[in-house]
Amino acid sequence: MTNAHLKMDGLAKSYGSFIAVEEFSLDIAQGEFIAIMGPSGCGKTTTLRMLAGLETADRGQITLAGNRIDQLPVWERETPMVWQSLALFPFMTVRENVEFGLKMRGISGPERKRRVDDWLERLGISTYAERNVARLSGGQRQRVALARSLVLKPKVLLLDEPLSALDAHMAIKMQGELKTLQRELGITFVYVTHSHSEAFSLADRVVIMNGGRVEQIGSPQDIFLRPRSKFVAQFVGGISLLEGKVRGKEDGNRFLETRDGKVRLANCTGLSQGETVDLAIRADRISVTVTPGWGENEIACTLISEEFAGAVVNLHLETTSGHSLVAQVQQRELDQLDARTGARVYASWHPDDGFVLEEARQTRGAPKVRAA
């Protein structure tokens, strides 16, 4: 990305023999909302701490608005962090918490009051200004933490799982408020989370990390609909994978030979005869019937279990070879299916609804995708 506002180039961090982050590079535009996701220990929080100046990178550099900042102390970086624990001072009032950073920067009393009052009003917590933060609700404390960071007029705001301590209803409410606030301010947000719903609903781009490396970077739609690697497909969820070898064309079409039979491929430009690949099919694209012959690609399965998920039901299936598939159906479809656990069923999908994972073609079992 040209003219990047925030640029991380080849960041690496190890603790002894443990590699926490390896070769992390990413260009972020002014006002962009970036979410970093991955399992515990994948390196996402370490990356955020290197941005904040709380960890020193072993290699690489960070530039902000064209200036290198990785050698600057925390207080000179203009990248405050909103912590998972919020890290508010429990013995201070709301006003005292919000103005603390301004005091440390030597901002005069009148200017300090003006800026604090402005942010207390904007975040709807002005009526609690003189209240001790320990007497606030979780959502109110979240707003105090945001005000404390935003009052500093940061160029980048870092957020480390800021909604994880809230109940589900409040977390959803705060997601909407965060996105609205970020759009109004035009501030670059870098947001670390475990939550798929938070990342996909808030971010312009999502970074998926695994074992200290970047697996994939893309829009929420790209990540969800077109995962590049087996890890990303499994992490995002809702995708069934079939491994097989690409075979010669039959009737002008190329097929994938799996342990459970042949399935037709579509959009398979560049595939080579005999190549081993992983075919991905989203769960909502798989149909389930009790009789065969309803789809171009069809595999006989056993219905293992039903998982109620609100508006839909996830059907967990097992093929003859023992491979697992997941189909997502509406409750009315399940009623019409009329199949009990242990029943013989048939999973089918249109060839256009399957796609080959790119990473599996590049290096089988050794993903290496550089962030860019």
C-alpha cells in the first residue's frame, strides 16, 4: 500500500527459544480499522504491544506518518492503548482518570478541562464526571477508558480485546458505538480480538495470525468466503474440507478424486494432473437429502448429530471413509428431511460452490503467507 499512515516492516519478537512474532509486515491507511485475530499465543497481543512501545522488536521497524517510532518511548508515540482490563485507576473519579494523561503531558488546567469535558459529553458520561469509576457499570467504564485515550488526540488507537469483559448484549451495543466513533473521528484503529463477530462487523481488513506468522489478510468478506489456508478455514469455521488428487478431464471437466469418490471442480484454472489439493465448501452451500441423485457432487454420509444454532441447525456428518462434513440448514429443511441420528443421508453441492485452498497448493502443511 502506497502512502501508508502506519507501516510495520518485518517485525519479529522472541522470548528465548519461543518465537512470538515472525516477519510481520503490514501497511495501514489513515482512518482504517484493522482487526488482528488468532488463537491464544499466536502473537497478536505481542504485535500490539510492539506498536504501543511496551515491547521492543528484535527486528524490523515501525513508521507513523512517515516517521520512525519503534525507537521512541511509549509517551512519544501517539499510539495509546485501551486495555482488556481497562486499567482504570479505581481510586480516582471519572474526570481524574480521563485527564491523567493530559496532566502527564503538562497540558494547562483550562485546556485540560475543556478537552475532558468535550470527551465526557461525546461519550455520554458527563453526568458521572465526579463519580468514582469503581461505581460504574462495565459499559460506562469502557467509555471512560476510551475517553482517556481519545482525549490525547492520538494518531492511532490500539485496542486489546476491549469488549471481552462485557456481557453479550452490552458488547454488541459497544461494537456499534465503536464503529460509529471511529468513522466520525477518522482515527486509525488497530483492534485485537478473539471474537469473529467483532472482527467481521467492525474491521475494514482482518489479519489472521497463527504461530507468530500471518496466515491471511483481507476484507471480512474475503476471509469468510475465501480462506487461503486450511488453518484459516478451520479458524473461521463453517467450512468443510475434502482432500484429494486432481484427475484428468471427463466430459470436459476436471475432477477431484477423494477417499469418498470423485467430485467435479469448477474455476480450476492452473490445477495440474495428480496434484493434491484441499477443496473447501461452506456449510450453507451443502444440501442434505435422504435419497441420492439431487446434486452434481454427492457423497454418502451418516448423520452424526444436530447442533441448534438459533435460526439454523448445523448437521454434523461422517462420510464412509470417516471424514467429517458440516451442513447448515434451516429448521424447516431439517423437518422436511425427517432423518434421525445414525441415518444414511447424502451431502451434495454445486461445483461452483467449492474452491481450492491456495495455501495448500503452495506448500502442503507448511503455510508461509507474508503480510503485506
